[in-house]
Amino acid sequence: MAYRNQQAFIDALEKAGELVRISTYVNPILEMAEITDRMSKQPGGGKAILFENTGYDFPVLMNAYGSDKRMCMALGVNHLDDVAKEIENLFKLLAAPKESILDKLKLLPKLGQFASWMPKVKKGKGECQEVVLKEPDITKLPVITCWPKDGGPFVTLPVIHTKDPLTHARNVGMYRMQVFGPTLTGMHWHKHKVSAKHFNEYKKLGKRMPVAVVLGGDPAYAYSATAPLPENVDEYMLAGFLRKKKVELVKCITQPEIEVPADADFVIEGYVDPQDELIWEGPFGDHTGYYSLPDWYPRFHITGITHKKNAVYPATIVGIPPQEDAWLGKATERIFLAPIKMTMVPEIVDMDMPVEGVFHNLVITQIHKEYAGQGQKVMNAMWGAGQMMFNKILVISDEGSPITDYLSLTQYIFRNLNPAADIYFSQGPMDVLDHSCSKLGFGGKMCIDGTKKFPEETDERFSWKDMTAAKPGALLQQNFPEIKHVNENLLAKQIPCLILSVEKNRKGHIRELHEQISALPEIQGIKMVLYVEHTVNAGDLPTALWRFCNNLDPKRDYHLYQQAGAACMGLDGTRKTKELDDFHRDWPNIIVADDATIASVDAKWESLGIGGFISSPSLKFKAQMYGEEAVVD
């Protein structure tokens, strides 16, 4: 379904009871983010919020994509799987043998649909150019500051348009933009992104790179900008497919080489000059739940700003999960299952990205298994598939358990798991936001093969006793005072895994501790031990897994104990330091709101008119911080 513009989407949200309006003044500096954080962590994602009194000429829309229902509304479907089924049927039709003229004629309607999805450049101006600022000034927009140690205000939902200077192929991506002045922002594109490749081509040519940034319009635009499409696929073709109507584009005024959606709320036009010195950008409270630390990025010079009448400024925040981006990630998981299955890994049945894994860190894949070694075949295919190359922990199961029933799935995987034979380690490209890697953008990967094993895959030397009734927590804390908390609850659920909160105090501490623990007779049935920071409550499973997945470099941080037919895998998900771990990169802090902002929002909550009081989610995490800065001392 196509929305005429962003206002039509807002109207639909309000009619469906999915939007709350706040007429009380709320400061875009920190307060909007704090209110949105409280709302987005409510069951099901809470409501979208329209901040009407911003101190600027424009209201601010936040958490618009932050639930399953709102994500489906944005894409015009009843269920996200509907899109995947449509893509799968399209693939099957196009790939089927065409033996007769009738078979070929069946394709004609679909070919017509293809044409109807292709973006079209129309003449004249668009709705997005109803108002042209005589002197462009991005500080006139209500750009939000999300977290207390952010480098400043950031544009957080920018749909960024660039073109290859040689082929003129368009790319539409989403990269945050720190505001440095009225006509200057950073352009935070990572080296793996297509826009960064375009930038390198302009650098070779010695030319300025025209860029346009769109805010608002049909919600399918922002989603399509985040989608992991192949480089040669126009994001606006995906948007046209999703909305069942082609995207109408108009030429920018000061950068006419770039076309933008006619129905956008704002268009920020400008250029990046490859001859410029880079700018020191960040920190920024990122989707991992940690600050991404400052680094050098290109400068974006603003040459024009246009907007529609009655424009609404869209924004989002990212941070400790769950946040709005979790629902965008869920859409990608469902929509792109079909292309992966049809083109690269046909044995895939289903895929799931748990919110604690913040997208790339943890991916669960279910396969139809027919032969020995098939799990490893899928592992290699997945790590070579587009943005799946950034995946850190890959868990593979078969059809013995549904992968969205996490309890049943975990029980099934651990029944099938031999930690000495079924866990594989590799190295490769990683997301540059992964702070656990010893080298920026390059680190370890781990695959846990939890499929039922064929005889060729089984090692009969190993056996494990039943640990369902075991309660080793008191013994461990008595013998090892550095263990501050033990989560032994999984044992009673037939999952032979412990989670331990440990205070490290020497080099090689976790390795030594794991050897000592695994040698205890009372531990002989445990297959895996996960180690987390002593500040983390190991009994809080979602938080412990979120911290563990972020802090682990699997190839560096695994310790396998083997002796006399027993094996136990230890995985070190604690913070790494130069002193104890020979880790030589800065380690970021987790993201929490400051006390002043929490108190300010608490004081005005009743006047917001959005329901009963919700306390700050940051309060839960204050004790897990190391100091107050973005970088851990």
C-alpha cells in the first residue's frame, strides 16, 4: 500500500490507535530520546509519538516503526511473512522452465508489474520543494541529541542519495549525520557501504560528490534505505514493490544530478568534497547499546534545504535493546529470507535474529538437513552472503524444533551439541561498530551446529551426565570468590549451560578459571559456560546475553576444556583491557541517560498525557557503567 506522504501514515497510525500526541514542550536535546526510550521498551513496542511542541517550526515523529503492527502498516501488509511469500512466488515464476508460448505469456502480467515498480523522474517541482529556504540552515530543524555523551545533535533517519560517477547508478542508504554548524554535518558511511565506494570513485576523479538527504515521505523509503540489497538493485524499486506503486522522483534544486522522492517532508542538498580534510565525528550512542567511538569521516556541505508545507521531522533513537530498530531488523529478517533461500542457501527453512544479538551478533538458522556436514556448508554460504558477512555467532538447527520457541530450541541444540566437535571458529570482516574485535572491522566468528548428527559426524568418545537436578552455584562461589553471580537456572530446564558473572583481576584469569571449574566432578555434565562482567546480573538472561554477544570475539575468547571423554566450552564475554587482555583499542561504555534528564522527564511526565508513569530504563543499567564517559577508563 502506498501512502500519499508521511502525514497520511501519521493519520493511519492515529486512526489505528498506534500514535500519541504530546503538546507539552519537550526539549529535542536528550528529553525526546528519554521519553521515546521509555515508550519503546513497553510490551510490543509502545506507541509512536508525535512531539508537537518542540521549540522549532516543526513537530517530531518518533518510534513510528517500533512495533510489529506499525512495521506492517508502514509496508502495507498484514504480516511481514506476506512479503517474503510474494518474493518467493515471484522467484519461482521467473525461474520456472518456459517451454511453451503459454508459459511465456503467463509472465507478461508480472513483467508489467516490474515496470510499475520502477521509479520515475517527473518534471517540475515536488511537494518536497514547496518551501525553499533562502539561506540553508540545518540548525533550524529540530535535530535531536540522543544520549549524554553524544558528540552533538544527529540526524538519525536520513535517507541518503548518491550516484556512481561512472555508471550513474543510484544508491539510497541510511548513515547518521552529526550536525556541526548551519551548513556542515558529518557523513558517517562505513567502508563497506556503497556510498563509501561512490565517494572513493569521486576521489579518484578529483570531483565533488553531490549528495541529497531525504527525511519523511512514504515510510517505505526509510525501510528500503536500510535493506541489504545487492549493489545493482535500486532501493526505490524495492520501495515500489513494497508500496505497489512506483516512486515519483524530482530533481534537486542545487544538486540537479540527484533525484529525490517528490513526497518527502525535507530535502537537504549538498556535496562531499574528497579534497576536504575529514572531520572528527562522534561519539554516538549506537544500536549495539554501546557508544560508537569518534573517528574521522567526510564533511557534508549543505547547499540547499527544501521542505513541504506542514512538514514533520522524523527521528529515531538506538541504544540498549529493544528499540525501534529491532522492528526494522525483524522486517529485514522476514523479507530477505526468501532471496537467501532461493538464490544461495536452498536448504534454509527459517531464520531468526534475537533482539539481544542486535542484528549481526547472533543469527539462528533452521535448515532441512539431508547429509553429514550440511551445517558447515550452510555456515560458509551464510558468511559469504552480503551483509551476513558481519555475523558473529551463527546457530544452526534443523527441523527438530521451531526456532522461535527459544526454550525448546535451546534444549534441542544442547542435546545435539558436542562442544569439542560441533563448534567452528573463523575470522573475517565484522561490523566496524563491533568493539570486541582486536582490529577494527576484522574479528572472529563462531558457528554452533545444533543439528541432529549423522553417524559420520558423531564422536563416540564423549558423554555427558544429566545435570537437570544439579545446583553447583554455591560450590562455585565458595571456591572462587571472583564469581559474583551464578545463573544455574538453565540446568533445571535441561540446558547444560552456566552463566557466571566474574570480576577479572589477572592476565589469563578466565582461561584459568574455566580449566579449574571444568575439572570439578560436579561440573562434568556442563557443555558450555558463558562468562560476563561482574557488574552484570547473570540471572537477568536478556541483559546477560546482550552484554555477552557484544563483548565476545569468538576466536580469541574461547577456551575448550577436554579430558577423559568430557568437554566444556568456555566463552569469555567480559570487558577486555590492555592490562589483563593485551587489548589495545578503546572500549566503549554502555548507553544510559543522565540523572538530570531522567529527573526532568519524571517531573513533566504527568503533563505529557501519554498514560501511566514509566520509569527510565537507564536506571537498571547505571551500575554496569565504568565511569561516566563514552570511553571506559
